[in-house]
Amino acid sequence: MGTVPTAPLGGSIPIYLHEDQPLAVTAADVRMLLHAYLTGDLSVSIVGYVADALGLSNHVEFVPLEVQDVLECTTDPEVNGPLNETMAWALLKDLAGLPPQA
């Protein structure tokens, strides 16, 4: 009997931030990110990269603050589980009650 290949757990990618402009991230912005994933325009890796970069910046404001909680669910699949279609739709449902913009 042969061995079954397994996907690697964990990993890292360098994130480069150039922080000279403040940025407000709204529920509408995260909805757009999730819709781009659901339509196949963005991969799971790219969504995670964007979410990590936004979360690590000192100049990003999440409006309202609950938007950050939703976005963080797309990072760290070992903790939050892997982003998939079911999770993306659930996150969109969570965003439904939040104002689209500040």
C-alpha cells in the first residue's frame, strides 16, 4: 500500500507594506473581495494575502470595526479553517447587517 500525499500545513509569504496613506476598509470592500473569490477572480491565497496586509497595517481603519472580525476569518486556515465557498457565503451573510460604507 502506498503513501497518501498530504497538503503541507502552514507556510509563509512575505508581505510588503508601504504605509503613507490612511485607508478605510468598509463592509462593501470586504464584500467585493469575497465576491471576487466566489467568481474565481481571486484565489484563496490572494484573499488571505490581502486580508493579512490590511490587518497588519497601522494605517487601516475598519468601518465599522466588525468588518475587521469578518476579514480576519479569511486568514490563518489552521485556526479559522480554509476559506471555501460555504465560508465565503457565511461571511457575506455576516456582513449583510453592516453598513456598506462609512
